[in-house]
Amino acid sequence: SVNNLSLWDEMRAFLDLYGHQVRLSGREIFEMVTLKAAAALGLEGEVGSLAVGKKADFIVVDVTGVPDGDDDDFLLEMVKNVRDYNVRKVIVAGRVVKDVM
């Protein structure tokens, strides 16, 4: 774990520590920090994915400069390359709480 509240840094730390032992796609890593994290907390009915009836919690990320690839490769490249300053908008429970677009 890292000493800040950046989920991007946490995902990169996971890759650095375990990426040589466990081969996960970018999609699987994103599922770990969204769907599976919500399930682990018993909140899968409220958060973890975008669906009717759930709280709309999501971010908009500037992916300029992230290398292209297929779906999984692109998500993995996002994990490796996106930093907190690339987050342009944050929406929590359907309400915009950060907007630097």
C-alpha cells in the first residue's frame, strides 16, 4: 500500500508487488477496485457499477497520452499511466464534486 489516498497509486503498487506472480488484465484490476471492492464491503447493491437504482459514483479521466491498445491493454495502460491530476471530473451519488474540464 502507498501512503496517500490515490487509487491509481494503489493499483500501480499492486502491479509492482504482484504483477510478476499474478497475470491480471486491466479489466480484472478495475473490477477489483469497483465491483469486487463494493461486494467485499457488502455495498454491491448501492455502488461498484453504474446501474439503475445504484448511486452514480464515477470519474471522468483525461486519457491523452495513454498508449492505445485493445480493451484490456488500454485499461492496463490506464493503470500504469493515469495520475490523480488526469481526473477531470468526480461525480458522487450523481452530484458533481470536482470539475476541472
